[in-house]
Amino acid sequence: MIISITGTPGTGKTYFAKKLAGILGFEYLELNKKIKENNLYEEYDEKTDSLIINEKKVSDFLKEYMEKYSEGENKIKEYFNEIYKKQNPELKKNPVDENQFYPMEKILNGLKEYKKENGLIIDSHLSHLFFPEKTDFCIVVKTGLKELKKRLEKRNYKEEKIKENLDSEIFNVCFNESIENNLKVIVVKN
């Protein structure tokens, strides 16, 4: 089973991805870290303090990881399917209605009774862009704009990067791209 965890930087996706991987016993892959370590980028954009990735290199790298994880049905997949079925029709009508977002802690607490299985958690604001056909679920993590701005300032992000990330959250970029990639999207509130 493969789950991609995506969202605007600062929303809490890494916190959630690590917790989820720990509870499920899944391998945790921090994609942004691997991009840096393995030189899977073309250049550095000083203005936004960001790496410009090489999509082909990232795809080749991810393909290796994803091949290890079988596709079969299991209880954990059923659990996420139930959340997806409940949430998805309402989200498509109004993707910015916070009342439709699933509480992060509710997901984590609901999984504690399941036995650990073989799986992969891919953590990155880019994870939803790669191999949607191999990804079982895409979880988009969202948080309030005031909280997001505070977190980004605490990380000492440049003003341009903070603005870019706030705009990304306002315009639901990760959510919209996930839907466009035909992923089974679950939105989690942090």
C-alpha cells in the first residue's frame, strides 16, 4: 500500500506522515530530503529559496521505492476507503469548507487497532505529482492561514517564499493537482 502525504509547506504533513508511518509500520520516505541527498534537482532558485527538481530523476528514484509495495486489499486500505467515500462527494462540491476536513488525530487514533502491514508513506508537497496510478491514497494536509504564516515565519522563510506558500494554500494547489491526477484524495485538518 502506498500513501502520499502532500500539502503546502508548514501545514503539518511531515508530523502527520511520521506519525502515520509509525502507527502502520510503513516505510517513511521524506522525498524533499532524498531530492537534496541524491541531486535530483536542476538548480536552486535564490528568490524563493527553493530547489527546481528534475522530474525525470525524481520519477526514476521513486519508481524503485514504489515497486516494493504490493497492491492487494487489506484492512488499512478499507479504513481509508471508508473515509474517502464519506468525505469525497462533499469536498468536490466545496474544497475549502473546513467542516469537510477530517481531523488528523481522529485518523491516527482510528488506526491504532490495526496490525502493521507492508506499505510506504511518501512525504512531500510534490508527492501527489508522481505515479498516481500506483498511489492508493493521497492525503492533503491543511491548516489555517494565520497558523501557517506563523509556522513559516518561525522557519525563517523569506517574505517571497511565505507569500508563495500562503497563496498555494489559499488556492488549494496541492488539493487541485491531486484531484487533476485522479488520486483518491482525503483532506486532513491540522
